[in-house]
Amino acid sequence: MTVPKNGQMLPRARELRRNMTPQEKKLWYQFLRKYPVKIYKQRIVESFIVDFYCASAKLVIELDGSQHYTEQGEAYDAERSACLARYGLEVVRFTNSEIDTEFDAVCRKIHTVIQERQG
């Protein structure tokens, strides 16, 4: 199944690519950019822009700042994850703190999930 994307969101996705958070930059430049399986940053999936997307593993990688832990943020994330699941996508979430303090463990987890989903 092809995952649709809302082309009207392209300017915003480009802006987010140019202005990644420090944690997104760390994960991208120190791990994902040269990962042997293609991973996209700030990819449009339907009407959402996901932090990182691995099409071959049908995997979305999200880095969550404090706004994700409000009642409104959690409700939005649940709705978004349910929408992405309809396309067979798995969402893995990490906190910004995990990127800062447990980077190697985050990278191992991403690698494991990609390997399992490519099976």
C-alpha cells in the first residue's frame, strides 16, 4: 500500500528539515543519515509531518519534546498514531531526554525494530 502525502505541506516540511531540533540533528547526523537502509527526515505522511520515516520497514521515528506530554499533546499523538497504523506503519517514540542521555540505547532500539520489520 502506498502511503499518501498532502503536497500542500511541502513548504512546512522543508522548513522543519532546515530547522531541526538539537536532538533531531544529533540522531540524524550521528546515526540515521548513514544508516544502511534509507531513512527520510521530516517526511509527509498523509497530512502529518513525521520526524523520521523508513519506508522499507514501514517505521516512523518520533522525538518528543515536552509539548507531547500535555493532555492535548497526548490526544493528538494518539490520533496521529492511529492514522499511521492504518497504513501499516509502526511508530516508535523517544523523548528528547533519551536522545541526550541514552543515545546508544536509542540507536540500538531503532536498529532492532528496522531489522525485525524488514524480516
